[in-house]
Amino acid sequence: MARKKQPRVVLSWSDVEAAAQDLDEGPQALLRELAEAYTSNVGAESPVGLTGPWFLRSLEVRGHVGIGETPLILKLPPTPGIVVISAPNGTGKTSAADALRHVLSGGVARKYELAEANLHYEARTIRADVTNGQDNVKISCSAAGPVRWQQPDGIDGPLPETWKSAYAQFSPVLLYPEISPVIEKPGLLHDFLKGGLPLDVLTQLLKLVDGVRAEGRTAQAQVEREHSAVLALVTKLAGAETLADLVRSSGPLPTAEQAAEIRTLTRDLPRAVRRPDLPQNWILDNEAVARLKDAITAVHEARMAVVPGADAVREALEGLVRSKGEHLEHFRANDVCPVCGSTGMEWLATARTAADRLTTELKTLNAAQKAADEQWGQLIPAALPGPLPAETRTLLQRRFPDDGAFVDRWVRLSGRISGLKVHTASKELINELFDESEQIGKWYEDARSKVIAEYEDSISGTAVGGQQIEQWLDSVERERQACARGFFADKLGKAVEVWIKDTRASLFDPIAERVIEYWGELNRDSDLTVTGLKLDGGTRQAGKVRISLAVGGTSVSPGPDAPKVLSTGQRNALTLATYLPRATQMKSPFRFLILDDPIHAFDGERVQYLARTLVKLAKAFQIVVLTHDERLWRELRALGKHTRHLRLSRLPDGASTVQVVDVTSPGMGFIEELDKVLGAEANQPLGSEAARTILALTMCRQALDTEIGDWVEVLGRRAGWSEDRIAAARDKASDTRQQLDLLNTILAELGATRLNLQSFNPTIDALSAAAHGRAPEAADGKKRKQWIRQTRLMLRLIAGIEG
């Protein structure tokens, strides 16, 4: 039993060269030619742009989509971890993500619709700073200009092709409007998944092969057209049967030997062709036919007036009247009838009268018959077919094999005409003969025209045919190589398509395993599972994704409409499950991952699952999530993952200004705001010492309570507390110390170290007293600074809680 041939994985031009060993000589030579030409033209591109791993340091956007003149600036830690950027819908999340996609991809056109025009500021600028730990590179564009790449040494140029190619393969920026339709259309899903595979060498090779194949098809079509024209012409040439047979058997691309023989036969073509012997057409003259019918009618009428045997009677009577015998003289003298013996009857006068009448009637009949014969004689050559010559009959039967019935009818008609005595014919017979003549005549008129035209074509075609044959043979020699290359390209193209399918399957199998794994993580609460995922279909079009599903452990086969049986949340989960393995391949030069609205249509359970998945990925990747939903932030914090939290808000200034606020520690936000207010007061006091004291204590307590409350929410979820239980426990904790006790209770339940803030009791007491109206009437700036400093220290201790 023959061993099954192992699939070949082809990723580089060296792999292509190795794969060429399996090909026949012609396709193999063509493959080497294409590979050599491509690599020599393109050259070995510098790997600049791929010396990663690359992280994002910042993004600055101005005048792009929904962001106005004031730049939106995002500062990002260029290390593995998670940053959540939250904002209400319409604030500018997708605008920022789209701007980042634009510069990082090198300005690749969107696959989704977005109103790009900015109503507040037209001078667009986008700049993303990236770093690989050694080099800090600026990738930027302005207005509609190209994307530029600026290295630390100041060298500025276009975005490297290797960078753009890697971006297209790994797609580190996922925008919701870009991916949302993909999951519902298997063809688009196929392209999306296949795009994450390094098939560039094979797809480029297939394009080169297709180019050769197209040239071959054009050349083949040219010689086929000319061959068809030559074959049609020589088939009609009399005396060119041998040439026609050779042109037919050689096909559009005759060998050199066949071409030489065709040229020889072309030179020997007869220069004169005998005109075919064809009788003239006959044309019915309706007036002459009418006159013939009138003559036949006159014959019939004259014949009706003559009694049968009239000639014999007339001759007998003439004998009686003109005879000189004595016997008849006696009868004449005595007026005695020689027949009956009667007397006194004047029989002689009566006999003479009868004889004269019969003579007149017979003359009339003879005249009518003569007139009919004359009319008939005039019509026969012009209006009726004569005998069909044997040569003509053979010609017509050979040239019009499907019309043999007309030839036979002609023969029969001419036989009937040649033996016909028209004065004995009836009008019905005459009508029948002329109807038949008319039908045969119409066919013969068309047939004769065709034969004569072919004869005339043949006369001129001898010279024209020679010219066309030479033109065709010249094209054969000119296009022979292109046709041969096209033939080899067909074979090579089929081999490349097999390599693509084999390579695609080999590369996609591990990705498919991760897709199934992610789907399972994101759908633990569902009995619908993905059991298999495979790229299927052709290499150019009709790409398909075969998704195998199981419900409650039982396999189902929904076919190509598999995604349509999923809910919106499940489809979005499958979207992420198919995207994440592509973007987070460890061979990717990008260690950043931008997700726009990844929890769309997710319930609480799926948000938790996604949070756990992102925490795992964040060990190696810098993950930036843009969302309008705060749930993912809370779940990430509940998992104990240090997550930076930025919030976007649109200022009511009418200029599309988007403000960025770091809310990773909500308590620190209050302290920073307090520092700003007190700093302004120091330069220009606006209130009393007592007012400043109340302000400091109030904001410090609000900062501490907000931070503690945030961690109670986070750790309570981690401990498995329900929303209702957390809310009830927070309602009972009415002051700062009780909230600290609640936080420590949850920490103890989690087995974590309790917070020890005893050294800060004086500050906590001051904050609590102020909340109950017992704040000191006045405190100096030094005391206020102490409260703020200690509150900041407590916030840092709380933020350092480990799960």
C-alpha cells in the first residue's frame, strides 16, 4: 500500500525551491524563472520595523473624525499589562482607535463606513509613538498625506513594507465596526482568519503564475481565432481538401513540420476554379399562367361542343355530298334519302349543312388546342424547371445534404412536365404543378445563390486564403512560447493552490485549537460548544469556514449558516475567539492589542470570562480596551490585576474637545483636585482658614471612602459576594472606620493580609469628625498638608492590596 504523501508547508522562497523538485520539467523551469525574477526585482528588504517586540507609548490625535483641534493624548505604559479606557458612546473611543489603526496599518482603507470629515478642525494630525525597548519610533500622518516613519536618529521615511505586511497578518487593532459583520458572513470570516496566516510568499507566487497564465490565454485565444478563420476559409476552397484536413488536424498550434507542410500546400492552391454548371432560376409569370388557364378553359369548352365521332360523321357526310356516283345522283335527282328511302326531305341540303357545322366546330377545337400548346410552350423554360442535370444533382446533394427532398421533388416534377399534353390537363393539375414549381423554385434560388457566392469566394479566397494562412502561422511562431508558458502555468497554478491549502491547514490547526479554547472560556454557561473549526473552499474565491457545533454534547451540522444559530452575544464571543489567536501569536512583532467595545452584547458571565482571558494574555501583551461599559474594569480589578483606568469625556465647548482623566485610583483623583485648589488658594486666598480646613478634610475623607468602596466592590466580587450583599454591607458601613472593617472582613475571607492602618488613626479620626460636624475651626497649612500626605499614603496602601 502506497504511503500517503505528507502535506507540504511552504512559507519562504527557499521552501518554494524545495517544493519545485516535485514538479515536471516545464512547470519546474517556470517556477524557478518566476522566483528568480521576483527576488531579484524586490531584493532582500531590510527588516526595519520588525525588530520587536513593539509596545505603544502614546497616541496623539487631532482633527480626526470626532476629535477637534485640541489633541486627544493618551499616555500608555509600554509594558505588558492592561489599560481600560472608558467613555460614553459618542465621546471619541472609536475615533481614537480608528486613528491608531490608520497610522499603524500604513493608511490601509477601512472595511467599514465612518464619516471621516471633521466639522471643527480640518488639519488632521495623528501620531503614535512605539518602542521596542531600544528605539522610540514616531509613526505619523497629517491631512491626507502618507504615513511616515521617524527613527530616533532623525531618519524619516515611509512606513516599512515589512511593518505593513506584519500588521495585515496579525491585525493588532480590533475595531467593533470592522469585525461586527464578519461573523455573519462565512466568506468574510474566511478572509479574516486566513489573513492571520503567513501565506504572503504563496499568494504572491500565485499572482505571478496567474499573470503568466493570463498571457498564455491571450496568446492561445489569438491563434485559435486565426486558426478558426483559416479553417473556415480553406474548407470552402475547391481543390483544397488536403490542406483543409491538415489545418484541421494540426490544431491552432501546429508543429514546425506541420507549419512547413501547410505553407507548401498553400503555394500549390489552384488559381482557377471551374464555375459550377447550374440551371437558371425559373420565375412564375402570373399573367402568363392566367392566360394558359384561359386557353385550357377554351379547349374544354370547344371539346364540349363537338359530339363524339364528329370527324367520322363529317367525312361520311362529305362523301355523300361530294360523291359523283350514278347511284347517289339518282337519289339527288329524285330527292330520295339513300339511308331511309324517304322522299321530299331535301336530305342533300341537310347533309351539306351538318357537314359544314361539324367542320367549323372541329376547327375551333383545333385552334383552342394550338393556343393552349403555345402558352404551355412559352411557360415551360421560364416558369417551370427543366430536367435536372446529373452533375448539378450531385453538387446540390453534396452541398445541401439536409435538403435532398427538394432535389427529389425537382426530378419528379420535371418528369411530369416533360410528358404532359397540356390540352388534356385539368386546371387542378395545372395549379398543382405550378405550386410545386414555386416551392422548389424558392429553395433553388437560395441554394443557387449560396453556391455561386461560394464559387466567387473561392475565386478570390485562393489569394486571401494564402495571406490568412501566413498571418496565422506568423502568430503561431510569435505566440508559441507564451502559449507553452501558459500551459505550464496552468499546471504550476494547480500545484501552488495545493501548497496553499496544505500550508493553510497546517498553520491554522493550532489557531483553531485556541479558538475553541477561547470559545469555551467565553461560553461556560452555554450548552452550545464549538468542536471544530476549519478553513475550507478555494484559494481565490468561495472561501468557507467549516464550524462544527455540539449542543449538550450532541453534534449538530448547521452547515455554512452555523454562525446564524448563535445569539448576538455568542456571535460576538466567537468573533473575539477567532480574533485573539490571530493577534496574539507569539511570532508577532507587536506586543500590543487594541480592543474596541469587546463586551458588546455580553452578559455578566461573559464579561468575567473575558476578564480572565485578558489577564492571561496581559502577561505577555500590552492590552488597551476601549469601552462604554465599566463592568470589564471592575472584573479586571476583581481578579487582582493592576489595571490602569483612563476615562474620556467630551467638554461642552462646542469644539469636539476630548478630555482624558486617569481614574485608576479614584481616591487619588480627589487628592490631585484638592492639591490644585489649595495651590490656587496659596497664591490668591479666596476663603478663610476654617473653609480651607473643611475643604481639605472633606475631600480627603471622600478620597479615602471612594477608594475603600471601590475595593469593597472589587474584592467582594472576587469573594463571590452578590451585588445585593455588597450593597447591603456598604449601607451598614456608615463611616470610614466601618468601611475599613468591611474591607478587612472581605480580605480575611479571601485569605489575604488585612490592612493595618492604626498608625493613621489620628487622621482617620479627624476625617470622621469632620463628617459629623466636629472639625477643628481652623488649622494651619502644615496640618492640612499632613492630612493630605497621610491620606495619600493610605490610598497607596489600599491600592497595593494583593488578591
